[in-house]
Amino acid sequence: MIDILLATYNGEKYLREQIDSLFAQNYQDFRVLARDDGSSDNTQEILNGYADKYAERFIVLDNKVPTGSAKDNFFCLLEHAQADYIMFCDQDDIWLPDKISLTIQALQGAQDDLGNGPMLAHSDLVVVDDQGNVLHPSLFALQKLDPQRLYFHQLLPQNNITGCTMLFNRALAKLIRSSADALMHDWWIGLAAAAFGHIIVAPNRIHYRQHSANEVGAKDVKSASYFKQKLANTGGIRQSILDTYKQAGAFLNVYCDMLNEEQKELIETFMSLGQRGKLERARLLKKYGLYKSGFYRKIGQIIYG
């Protein structure tokens, strides 16, 4: 059984298409847990309609107190998940009919090899526009992300895991302790998976819708406009790097009782980079493998980190 966690907020425009794509899956051993975060449109009514249509398989949770963010909405949903496997679902994507079956096959195959410890599977995405037309066949390629960055030292500085592609097992779910300083739910859970278990890459079977209301969008890091925007906001670059140090410190505090000494040293070194000179920072980034992927991101770490 899989619990699919659906977090919504003012999502009426695309929500029905996403939910319909769930119930069109060729793997049907799942239930949907949905929670709206205080929408002002018809999102709540749409959810209630599916709860009536799919009794026992579509459950709408109480939302008396909005969390204020997708991250916290998903963490709230996670507290109610009880199945052996868990997936996150955004309100505006489209799941291809074999997404669940191929992802669970990939994870269970890895469990056969690696055991039943904490494990997470994630995948690439096809980026589509608001009409579902393909804009780019690979988010990894669009953002110059390496899908094989699966280890703790690689995830500390940079996330390459998108929440709507994730599937993870109960062993990992039991370890999740949320933090206000987690930058996003997917990144935080990815750190836990890398620190205490395994991460694998599953087939790309999801259409990620790119539109103006995305909380986190798919940006073309090779475009001139992207570089222009970044160069005009060096303070933002610096702050985003500082935020990763803060998240790392929160992870150290939350999981201090589970981390080994090598992992603690790695986190403490990473957190110290902001107080180092550029040459020393570059040396430590290389020594501990804490560089981000991509030449310009590495330069940004050295200059602004």
C-alpha cells in the first residue's frame, strides 16, 4: 500500500487533471491523503468531491490552521501517513499511467539488493507548459543537475530531488523529524535518506507543469536571462548559500543522536565555510566534496560563500 500525500493551495485550475491522472494509474494499491492550506478558490470543494467519489481511497484532512507553505503542508501530511510506502503529489502536475508502478519497482528492486533500511527513489521530470505541451524533456538537463549526486556530502550544498517524483519506504518515514530551518521538505528528507540509508534514481514518468504560480519553478540555468538575474542579485546568491549552512546546522541539531562522527565533522566543516577566506573555502570544498554541480555554481560558492 502507498500513501500519496497531496498538498493543495488555490489549485483549482489544474487539480482535477492531476487527481484524475492518479486514478488512471496501472498500479492502484494506494490511497490519497489530501490537505488544503486555506485556499480562497474552489480547491476545497474539488477535494471534497473526490472524497465523495472515492470513499476510503481519497481522504481530506482537517485544515483548521493553515501552515503557510507547501513545505509545512507536506510535513503535516506526513504525520498522517501510515502505509509501507509514501509519495508526494503536487496539485498541478500530470502523472503518466505507469509512474507509480515503475517507481515502486525501482525501489523494491533496490531493496532486494540493499535490504529494507531507509530508502528513497526519485526521478527526472518532463517540463510542460500550462497546456501540457512539452517545454523540455529533462529538468536535470535544463538545470544542469546530476541525477547521480546521491550522497550526503553532495546534498548538503545542493538539492537535486524534486518532491513530486519521490517515493520512500516506512523505514525512512520513521526517521523524519521536521525543522523550521528545512529549506524544502524534499531536500530535508533527501538529506535524511543520504545520511541514514540509500537514494536511487527511478524512470522519469511525470510531467512537471511550469506556470506563473509555481512555488518552485523550472529555470533554464543556461539562459542569458538566468545569468543576468543572478549577477544582478549577488546578495541573493550569498543569502541562498547562507541558508544552506543554516539548514545543515538544523540537521546536525535534529539528528545529532544518529549522525556518526565523520558526518558531524562534514556538517561542521560545511557550516564554517562562510567564515573562511576564498582560498581556504575552495580547499575545503574540494577536500570534502562539497561543491555544487556546474562550473558557475562552484565559482559562486567560492566567491559568495
